[in-house]
Amino acid sequence: MIRIDALWLSVQPMDRRTDADRLLAQMVKVLGAAQAHHGHLFANGRASRVKLLVHDGFGVWCAARPLNTGSFVWPRNLDAAATPPLQLIQQPFDVLVVGLPWQRLEQLRVILRL
């Protein structure tokens, strides 16, 4: 298994055809370096497809996941050029990649009405 110690969410949309080399270049540009065992999550403009790039200490791995309908819940209305990547913990990441509203995770844990 590939170890991931930190997860980063890039708010800047990437072209769906962007390959691992261009994603890696974007990581280095924004963060200054590609740290080993860090995962970086990117989405296309419509947020209907995400790509995860992981540096495992030897090279990079790139995985893609499209949604057949709808879109991933992605940060909107942020200045992508001025906003650094957001760091995620495992649970919001797990919720995000299945297409659920990860920003409302705490609200979804409590039932207030029947």
C-alpha cells in the first residue's frame, strides 16, 4: 500500500486531461516542493472528476475518479490564485471522494428533526 501522511485539496481547477507531470509541477509551484507521502487532490472545472497525486518517496502515483452524475463537493467562490491548498484529514477525504458533502460532515452526524 502507498502510505499517505498528509492530504491536500487544490482549489484551482485543472483540465481533466492534465497528466501526472503537470500535476506534480503545480504541486511544486504552489507548495514549493513535493513532499514524500503527501497526497494532492485536484478537480476539473465542473468538479465531475478528481485526480489524486501521491509522491511515495520514489516517484508519483496518479489515480482518477469520475462521477457519472453530479459533481464532487468542491470549494467554490475562492480566489484560486491566492488560496493555498487546503489540508484534509482522512475522514473528510473519504467522504469527498464518494461525492458527499464533506464540508457539512459535523452537521450530518446530528439529527435535529424527525
